[in-house]
Amino acid sequence: MTGLVVDTDEHRLIRESVAKIAEKFGPEYYLERSRSGGNVDELWNELGEAGLVGVHLPEEYGGGGAGLSEFVIVLEELAAHGMPLLIGVISPAICGCIIAEHGSEEMKDEWLPGLASGKRRMAFALTEPEAGSNSHNVTTTARRSGEGWSITGGKYFISAIEEAEALLVVTRDASIEQAPGSKRSPLSLFVVPKNTPGLVFQPLETALVNPDRQFTVFFDDVKVGPEALIGAQGRGLRQVFAGLNPERILASSLSNGIGRYAIAKATVYAKDRKVWDVAIGSHQGVSHPLAEAHVAVQMARLATQRSAALHDAGLDAAEAANMAKFVAADASLKALDQAIQVHGGNGMSKEYGLAELWFITRMLRTAPVSREMVLNYIAQTTLGLPASY
């Protein structure tokens, strides 16, 4: 069921390839690994071998040479089979896009082939306890140390570090003087290997049922050389946004896939489940909310498709990416809630694999950008209203 989104022949082949791999593993595999604290390396490796992990990355560095429109299909289709993978948004998308756009040739040669094949993974370290939505206010600090830098500080709610071999770290660069009257500290970005002395990470306990776990990270005088710097020193804010729009677009694709999965499960159940010899799906109290959820998810898919197309065309996709993330997160949460309701008590059963998806679905309403910050952006940038902060 693809709904209003019409695939090109190429897109259809990508969708079918992902579906074939996803069906081989199944949602039970994803949930079992998530519950046990395991990983989904077999699934990830097979996607990488099929050229799907790096379909959007430059061909000259081992990628598929396509765009986010194609990678949207990969992540959405996985989620539509009950496997929303956060690592897909983080490693090949955020980190891959930033390095592809701003990394040196040496850094591209070093990292992009591995990120594209899935054989290497990288985590993204931006969020801090006091700088969640305000990336200008990060306190993790880089200071000049010889030819390189020393990094000190901490990051919070950083995903999938145990799967990665390096972190892409956003820092406040204390080696550059802040412009007079500016509220923005100069930022610099670094690729920091996970085994660098002084870098420590600890699991952060959450209710998420997901193989990509969360961590708190500490940097205690972590030394990095000049080769670790991404692009120009102090230009990190521009570099970060090379990853944040893709992050929002691909988070939308996860939400859309979850919405499709929930509606498909509820539809099958509503056809099969009978009460007083009548399928419950024949009642408008069941069918209408599912139909409405389907409409919302399909509209969100169109918004996501549009935002990815703008990004791939080199146009400003910020407004579209924010709007897609907003509507997709809301639509998927309502679809999943309705699917659980259709299943009645079975909606809470592990056998049906719905209730445990609620946590990541709800998280995607808050992260990677909260709905309030999306509305702030639309109000101030699109509508031209006075800034509220």
C-alpha cells in the first residue's frame, strides 16, 4: 500500500528491495533485539551489502549517488515493516551528509565509503542538558592545543554510541573570539574516535524499546589533531544545518513508516476480529478513525516527499522539512494509538508488537526538534511574526 505517493520505477525497485530484506527478518527480530539489549547488525549489514544504507551519498565515495528522496524510501519502508532504525537517521544521514558537504577530501576518503556500506558507523553529539533546542548555546568547548584541539564538556541523549566507532561532535570554539554583541558562539565540528583517551560514555536509561540506545557522553581534555576538524574552524553552525534538515526529513520518514505499519496491522485485525459474528471493521466507530488516520499519514508522506525533493534540488528545504516532521510525528502517533485501540486488550500484548512502538513514536514528536520549535520557526520565518525568544 503506497497511497498517494507515486513511485518512479527506480523508487519502486528500492522499495521492493528494502521490503524483501525487511520481510526476511520481520518485526519479531527487531523487537526481540530491542527487548534483550541486542543489535540488528545482520539486518544493517544486509542493507549495506545491497547498497541501500548509502544510496544518497556521493557515488565517488562508495554511495549510490542518489538523494534523500531515495533514502526516505529506505527508512520509511523499514519502519513500515515494524523496524524504525534511528541509526539510519544518524550515521549515514546526519553524519554522512555533513562530511559529504563540508569534510576535507581526506576525511571523505576516510569515512564516506564505510558509512555508505554500513561497515562503519558514527554517532552525532549535539544535544546537551542546557542546550537542547538551542545549538548556539552548547557548552562543550574546544580550545587550541598545539596543532590540534582539546575538547571538554558533556553531551546528553546521544544515540547509538555503542554501535559507532566515532562521534561527530559539535563544540563551542573558545579559540575564536565571539563577535561583539553577538548571541552566537562560534562553533566547530570534529570527528572524534570513540576510543580517544578522555572520552567516556554511560548508558542513559529510557523507556524506549529500540536497538539504538541512548547515552550520556563526557569529554575530559580529549585531544584531537587538525585532521579531526570538519571544514572551516568556527563555521560549525552552517555545517550543522547540512545535517539537521536531512535529520528532520528522515525522522519524518520513520514516523510515516510507523503510521503505515500501525494502520496495516489494525486493518487486518479489524477484518479478522468478529464480535457477535460481525467483523469489527464493519462498524464506523472502528473504520472511520482508521480511515482518518490513513488520510493523515498519506498527507505526511506527501509533505516528506516534497521536502526531500527540495533538498535534492539544492533549494531551501528548511520550512518544508520542519512542516513534514511536524505533521508526520502527529499522524503516526494518532495512527498507532488508534491501532492499539482497535486491538483492544491485545493492543497491549507483546504478541502484536504495537504497544512497544509507542515509545519511539512519541519520542519522534519531541525529537529531533520539538513541535513547539517547529511552530516558532514557521511563525517567525514563514509568517514574519516577532520572535518569541
